[in-house]
Amino acid sequence: MSEHAESFIAHLHGLAERDRGALAHLRRSLAFSPGAYPHAYPYVERFVGADKHANDPWRKALYLTAGLFAFHPEHRQGKSLAAALGQVARSRASDSIEQRFIALISAEVETIPHMLRQAVSLLSADDVPCDFSRLLHDLGIWLRPHDPEGRDRLRQRWARDFYRAYDAVQDPADGSDRATTDTQSSI
């Protein structure tokens, strides 16, 4: 991911360690359209480029990611949101989480913030981290109003990540997860 995204997540992590009031403001911002809650401005606006307008997809992605991080400040580089949800679905043996995931990847620009809050709530309940810098990058694409091809590519990648984690088997030797492959499943 970009250095800018990593720097932003490091900033949020620092807030989580030293400023619980900031996290409260960022969580509260999830009740508003991304970037529309003035109390969140001190924590996010410094990362918005000077050339970005109020409805810029990257600006909205920063605000949405900040609110979601504040809701569940558990970052783990390399574990996508979709993979984390797949892990939760597998550990709970829950078809309803799979259906929620389908609803999430079916969401349009206007409804994705609400769907993501529900998804992160599931991660928080099971204390499963995800890669917020990857999520920030993905949201920068998803929130582009005139880029349905970009959203479709993300939907496909998220589906692959989810189902690989959902179908993973635990290695009894070390307790780690590994994805099942055609070779393994045919044995």
C-alpha cells in the first residue's frame, strides 16, 4: 500500500494509544456522510490533499476508514477486510455472515459506509483484525462514482479473499490456516 495510507493508519494507531476522545469523535462520524462531521476534521483533514474537494472519493475514503478504525482499532497488515470476514464466518460456522458479505460486495457507493460498519462490527465482536491501509486504498476506488469497473474488480478480489479464508482448513501441526486447493480437496 502507499506510504500515505500507511502514514494515515500509523496516525490513527497513535490516536488509539493516546487520545480516546479523538476515537470517540471518529466513531461518531460514522453516523454522518464521510467527511461531513466537523469534529473529525482535526484528525483527518491534514491527510487530505490540498487539491481535493469535499466530495473527492479519496477524502471520503479517509474519513470512512478513520471511523471504522476507531470502531475497531485492530490493524493487521496483509489481512484484507474480506479475509477477516471469511475467518469470522468460518469460526462461527455461519451462513448469515456469508449472506452479509454478499450484501456488502453488492453495495453501491451510497450504501457501502453502512454495510462496512456492520462488517467491522462483526470483526470487533470476534476480535479479528484487518488491514486498514488496504481498506483505505480499496475505498478510494470503491467510492469513485463513475468507476463501476473498479468496483467490480474490487468485488471480485474481496470475494476471492473471503472464500479463501472461509474455506481454509487449520493445520493441526501448527494451528495455522491454509487455504484448501483442488488437490487437497480431491484427496
